[in-house]
Amino acid sequence: MEAEIASLQAAALAEIETVGDRSSLDAFKVKYLGKQGEITKLSEGMRHVAKEDRPRFGKALNELRQSVTSRVEEREQALASQADAEALSRVDISLPGIPAEQGALHPLTHLLDRAVRIFRRLGFAVAEGPDIEDEWHCFDALNTPPDHPARNEQDTFYLPDGRLLRTHTSTVQIRVMENQAPPVRIVAPGAAYRRDEVDATHLAQFTQMEGLYVDRNVSVADLKGTTEYFFRQLFGSETEVRFRPHFFPFTEPSYEIDIRAKSLGGKWMELAGCGMVDPAVFEAICQKRGDRAFDPDVVSGFAFGFGLDRLAMNLAQVPDIRMLVENDLRFLKQFSAL
Amino acid sequence: MNISLNWLREFVDWTGTPEELATLLTRTGLEVGNIATRGADFPKVVIAQILEATQHPNADRLSVCRVDDGSGHPRQIVCGAKNFKVGDKVPLALPGAVLPGDFKIKVGKLRGVESEGMLCSAKELSLAADADGLLILPADAPVGQPIATLFPPETAFEIEITPNRPDWLSHVGIAREVAAFTNQPLKWTRPAAPQTTEYAGRIGNLERCPFYTLQRITGVKVGPSPDWLRQRLESVGLRSINNVVDVTNFVMLEIGQPLHAFDAAKVNGDVQVRLAGEGEKFLALDGREYTLSADDLVIADSARSLALAGVMGGEESGVTETTTEILLESAIFQTSGVRRTGRRLDLHSDSSYRFERGIDPAGVLAASARATQLILELAGGTVAGSAEVSGTEPQAPSPVALRQGKVNAVLGLELTAEEIASALSGLGLTAKEVSEIATTWGIPSHRLDLTREVDLVEEVARVVGIDRIPSKVSANPAEPTKADASYDFQIRVRGRLAGLGLSEARTSTLVSPASVWSEAEAIKLKNPLGEDQSFLRSSLIPGLLAAVERNLRYGAASVALFEIGRTFHARGREESPTLAIALTGQSRASSWRDGAAKPFDWWNLKGIIAALIPVELEWKKADAQGDLALVSTVSANGKTLGLIGQLSPAAARKLDARESVLVAEIDLSALQSIPASPVYREIPKYPATTRDIAIVVPATLPYGEIEKTLLAVREPLLVDIEPFDVFSDATGAKLAADRKSVAISLTFRAPERTLNSDEVTASVSRLRDKLKADLGAEFRE
């Protein structure tokens, strides 16, 4: 019996060395370990073994089964890793990737959102107002004389009912102050319209961003600091900011802001208008509100506004402003960077 | 407006460069555009005369000249030009001269012959863009004198003047500002007013013309203006006409008061200032006939209108070569009236430009006196009587009180009372009453813009300069607004759509009538730029489709666009934030792995909307509208959000689309109002069981009906229904042509235990029975 076990073991262990694939291994398993397999058959011989010898034979048989099983497992693992390696070796990692379609935000959205985030860092909230406005919000409340050329039908779009398309986002200043007592600290991005013939640098509809800060003791120093901070955040800390005295009906003193920055091509660029809110604007608001919440002897404020389209053009070196509204995908997709 | 530096220097000393002056003017609030220099201001370039010219021994094209440079020692110059003769006077650049382009003149040899300088062309002296040969100077040009004596250097500044500062519309006005900002005296005093006599009844409308003066001058001889006058006018871009007209223009440019001279011989009877008759015709100096309205002010005689007051003179009453007697007008016309007339007739002049902005009342008679004196000087003649004065010279502006504290509060500075006073005095304001707190300032007559305290604050700010004001930046949190919430929401929607592969478009709010689906519901402009921009868009879809078309024409294989913008409606909410999507072409490009490209279809769009709005959506077929042949509304929680649609094939072909064109439009406010509840829901602990069924139903039966039927059974364990194959065969070979086979995967799960096979089987069997009973479904096993 022991001799049989030993010879079976020798035969099995010799044979497994010759097994080269999965199916021969399966056949081997059936041949030796299966229900009718050699080892099972040998185990059945236990019946004829003397009782006192049984533990010894049992043990030997067990060892036989274990050694074969363990070799089978080893072999199985070796075959599996061999198959895995072969499978991986067939993966051609040099083939091009399958494109994942990536959209893009409009360059104006990128710029506008950067601007909003900078002002939010300073604690400004976002405000909005309608595109369709009345003369009071667009002109009267902003201290624009009744015969001012801006009110002209040549320059401003009117509706048949006498209302108009706002010519600037400064209307939002008025909307906000009508509804909210000081302090007011807002930025308002939005569309504005002027009856300009469209060309490489003009659109009849453009995008502006307006800012307003009204509180006690707001001065030109705040105006200067805030706008300088904004433009340096937007264009880089090396950005030069220049304030030129100017005139707007709704601010006094008024300034135009010029910027010179590497990111804008290193040339002085007229970018924004700003100033201290004119007392006449506060008076118009007080009258409308029926209170003295914006008494110009108590509160003061600054306002600023700038166009985003030309800025986006200059930042991205876009040669023609009309490209911003043509929506050519070959253009838009250039702005998909993170 | 153009300002000449030479002219300006008559009234204020300026030793800096033109660029430095431009910087100073900018600091005062003037916007300086182009700076044009003319003339030839080159040291060591002199007027020379050619004494002798011989052929160069070694070069056919060159001559050797002996020229007189005024030094008494003739110079030898080699020259390549041929256009001169001996005796001509020409510009000579002496050794050491530097010509434009940093061209340094030295003594040198040309083909072996020494040349002690260079004879110049007009181009070499930047006097002309091109030149053929030497610049031949007038025979009387003084030899040896600098070339600048013939071509005096001149710098003209193009200046933009803000509407609040009419006092800047003259050389004296600008000089006044330069003097104030450089602490120099103004070298000008206002000419004394002439003798006047009251002339009553001349002005028919005192509101439109508060003050009118006429000076008669007889015996004038109209002729060309002298060089100095011609040069002054030309230096700022005006054409010389004749000595009388030139004087009126000159005085306007000098002190800002527009003047007009009438030919007295052409005036019949009395001069009147009155409103025009409605429909009255007027032939203006520009040769055009204008039809006037009863709101236009005219200067008229007993027969007809002679001039459009403050705007333009008449063709028939102007000064000509034959004029011998003139009436010189100097007046004030109401700003808004002149503006209305100018706008109505689209007629603008240097005169109306000034009257529209406001006139220094003290300048009216001064200008008359100055012009009279110049006319007498240049055209002879005598003053006939006193200036006839009608109306009253308007009062100088009222004094304005300024609190020192206010200045510092607005500017963020701590200026002393003395600093403030010095700033304002420099500008010609005079302190009237001084107290601890405030000073009352007298305002000079030319500063019509200074009427309020804040106007004086601004003056102090200008003089002190913004550079002196410190920069202060502070962060104070404002209460977030509704606009903040919608801004953030819209940015998230934009980001998600870009992540889904769509690119953001921005189209115009102003659209053509063809882009408006219902004119009754759309808002129209009263004064559009053109028919194609005459409506406010009521939908974003037409604009996006135009963008689709443009991209397809450029050969785009795939177009996936979205836009977030306002739409405008005549009914309901006037302005609504809206999202629109347009898709066509490849949704998936062809690749080595997936084979051929796949076009966008209805279900891609549905998938995008579902990914954008991660709540249970309800889709409902709706009627076709406009170009949309297939339409479905989409709602959530019973609230309609918008629609999706597919263009009719005909409409798609019009866009050059070869595949389906899909669009969606969603109301962003409705979308934003869907409650976002990021609250944890338990993740299933027990495994799900999936069973597939395949049914054959009529080809026209919508899948939605099948799903509805399955849901109607209310199987408590059924958690998901997913179709995974839809098959039909038009040939009828594999399946009757009017039938389709739909394979559906049913997922069952119980939250608290693992399901056993029998209960799932029982459930599936109930579902099958229902499909059979309600839809007549057959089963493919």
C-alpha cells in the first residue's frame, strides 16, 4: 500500500510538471483528485487495510492528496498569472484615447466670474436689474439733464411705450438703493445697449459691470483702493492704474481709469469710469423712497463701471469684438482651459 | 477741439515739451488725443543759395555744388538731385544736424569728392510724405537763417472736452487752466466792452436769446487774411475764407465766443431775433436748404431769416468780396434750444457746439470789441455808432459755500483751510465770507459749472491731484442677495453643461421678426438699428440655431451649444432667465474602438437634461410648434420647466444639418426653484435581483405606456425598469412589420432582506399578466 501511495505521488508530481495549460490542468485534477480519480480510488483501498494500519495509511493518503492539491494550486496560479500577463501584453497602450467631449464656457463668462470672485473677496454682493428700463432709472435718477444727448433716439433704443433698453448698468445702482438702506456694497454684471452701428470694436449690445459702495465715510480713498485692488487682482500685481479727472452726470468728482498691464499688451488702456456718487443721485433716491436713508450729508459712496467685452477681447487677444457673439465653436473651444 | 501750442503760448508761458503739456492737460481733466507736429524745427538746417553746380567727376548722377550758407564762406556739397538751377534757394543741413530717422549729417566724401553737408528734400525734413528732388524755397527766403523761419514748428493737440466745461472751448480757456496748474500768470486780460446803446424790441423770445449785441462797421475792404491769421486758423484745422470771416472764427477760438458777421447791404430793415415759421425754408452757408420748425430760433430781417441763431449763418446774408458794411453779432443763445435745432436739422457747427454747452456772459461784449478792433486793423473801415445791446447780460454764477470738512470727507484727505483756499484761488475763485467751518466762494463768470458745494470739492480734487489721495481697501461683507443666489446657480449650470460637453454661446438679445415665434407675445423696439434687430428675443432657440447653422457651414461635425440669457415677453413675466440647448451632428466621434460616429438624437438630449436636473422628470408629448416637429414638455414635481424638441427635417435642412437638430429651452427660475436637498438617503444593504423580459407589442405603442402599465401593478419590490433593447423589422422577416420587440430589465429589491427567487418570479408573473391584459403584449422567451 505504501509503495502504491509513493508511486502514485511520484507519478502525479511528475505529470503535473508537464501540464502547460488550463484544460490539461483540469484533466489532471479529474484524473487524480476527481470522484473517480486515482487518489480517490486508492482511498477506497483503505477498506482492505488492517484496522491498526489505517491511521498510518490515512495519514499518508492525506499527505498525498495535500501535496498534489497544493501543487495543483501552485500550477493554477502560475497559469493564471501567465494568462494575465499575456492578456495585458496584448493591450496596445499606444493607441489614441477615446475623446471625452469637453465643452467650454464663453470667454466673457470666464472674465465676468473672475471679476465677481474678486469683488466677493472684498465683501461685495451681486445685484441685478432689468434690461428694459424707464427713463427715470436710466437718466433722471442719475442726474442726466432732460435734453442730454444720451436720451436721444439716435443713441438709445426705445420701446413704443416710452421705456428703453438701459444704456448702462448704472441703473442697477438706482434699483438697489430704492430697495435697500445703506450700507450698500454691490457689483452688477449685465447687458447694456447703445444704438451704435456694429463694427470690429462696437456692439449694439455689450456687457458691463457696475459697482456701488455707499456707507458713512466712504471717500475717494476707498474708491481708489478698491478699484486698484480689483485691477491688480485681475491683471497681475504689476498692473499700473491711472485715474484721469473726467465728467459723468452721476458722479463728482469723476475719473476715468486707465490700466497698463503685461496681460493687456503693455499699452495704456482706457477701461473704466468711476467717481463719488453725486449728491443729486442721493436726493433723487431719497425722494423716491420718501425717507432720508441716503441723505448726502450723512452717507457717501463711490460707483464704477466698466465694459467686459473689450476687456475680454484684449485679455484673449481677440481681434474683432464680433467674434464674441458669433459663437464659432472653433473660437469657443479655445477657452476650455481650467 | 484742436489747440495750437504756439497760440496757447501767447497766453501762458510753457517751456516743457508737448508731451509734458499733454500730461498736464490730462491731469486737469482734458482728454488729449492725437498730437500733431508740423513745420521744420531742425537746428543746423539753414536756408542756402546754390552758387554753382558742376558735374561730379566720378558719378554721372551726382553734381558738385558751391552753396552760400550765409557764413560768407561758400561750401562744397555733393548732390544727387536734378530739379534745381543755379541761384535757387534750398534747405542745407550742416554737419552736426540731425534729420528725422536719427540721420546725422557729417562731412564726408562721395565718390572721392568732399561734401560739407546735405541739400534736403521736403521728405527729408518731414515736410512731405514724398518728394522728387530738392525743396526749392521762395526766392526771397533769407539765406543763412534757420529753416524754421520758413516752416515755423507747430504742435496741435486734439482735445476732447467734457460737456461740463464749455470754458475750455478756447485757447484762453485752456491757457487759464495751464496757468492755474503751473502757478503761472495768465497773459490775457479781457478786452474792455465797447460803447453800447440799448436797443429794445429786437428779441422776440428772451428765453431762447437772453442777450444780443450788434456792432455796425462801415467801409470795410474784404480780402485775404494776413499770413499770421491764416496760419493761426490753419494750425487748428480751419480754412481761411476772408479777413472778416476769419476774424470772427479767430476770436471764437481765442476766447470762446462764437460771432457772426452779416453783410449789412443784404439786410432789409430791422434785425429781429424770433422763432421761425413752421415749415419756413432757410438756405444755410453750407449751401443746403433746411426746413425750419416753430421751435427754431432765427435771426431775421423784415423779409426773411438771415441766420439760424447760434448754429449757422445764411448763404444770402454772409460776408463776401463785395461787402463794405457789416453787422457783427455777438450773443447768447439758450443751450437746450440750440441743441434741439442742431439735432432736428442734423446741423452742427463750431458755433452750435459752444452755444449748446454754455457761454461766458462776460465774454459777449469783450469778443465784440476784440473782433471789431481786428476787423478795423485788417479790413479797415470805421465803427458806426455804439454796439446795439438787447436783453440783459446774464448774471455771473452765484457764490457757493464750501465746508472744509466736506472736502476732506469726500477726498479722504486732511487738507488745511489754506491748502483748499489756495487751490480754489488759483482757479480764479474769490473768497467772499470765511468762517471756521466754511468759506463762501465767488465764482468767475466763465465757470458756469460751479453751482454746488460738491462742484468745488471736485475742483480741489483736480488741483490737489488724485495721486495725493491714499488708497484704502477694506473688506466688509454685504448681505447676500437673491441675485447672488441666481448668479451662483447659473454659474453651476454653466459648469455642468460644459462638463457634459456643451459649449457656451452668447447671442444677441435683439433679433429679427423671423426669430420671433409669436409677434403678439414679443416686445418690439420703436427705433431699431435695422429690421433684423427689431425685436427683443422671446426665446434663445432661434439665436442658437443661427449659431448652429454658422458652425455647420464652417464644416463642424458636431455642434453642442448652450446659452444662458434673458428672454423677453409681452405677457407674463417680462424678463426671464432662460437656458437653451442645441445639438446636432456627432454625439460620439468615430474611433478605432467604437467604430462609426453616432449622431445626437432625441435621447441624447433627454439624457443631458436628466443629467442636468437630477430629480424625477416627467416628459409629456406636446403639439408641434413652429419649426419644432417633435415636442415634449419636461416637468418636475408637477411644475413645467420647459420643453425639448426636434426640428422638422425641412427646417433642419435649411440649416445645412444632415442629422437631427435637437433643442431645449428651460426656465431657469423654475429650475432654480427645484429644492436641492443633499440629505443622506440609506444605501441599500441587500442585493438586488434583475429579471429580463422581452415583449412584442404594436410598433406604435410608446414605451412610456409599457412603463406606465408596469408601474400600475404597484409591485412593492420593483425598484427599477430599464429598457435595454428595442427591435423592429420593417421587412417583416424577423418580426411582423407592425410590431416591435422591447426588452426590459426589471430590478427588484427589498430594503431589509435578500429576496428569494420565488417571490421575484411571482412578481414578474403578475407584471407579465398585466402587460398581456392591458397591452396585448406577447412574450418572446
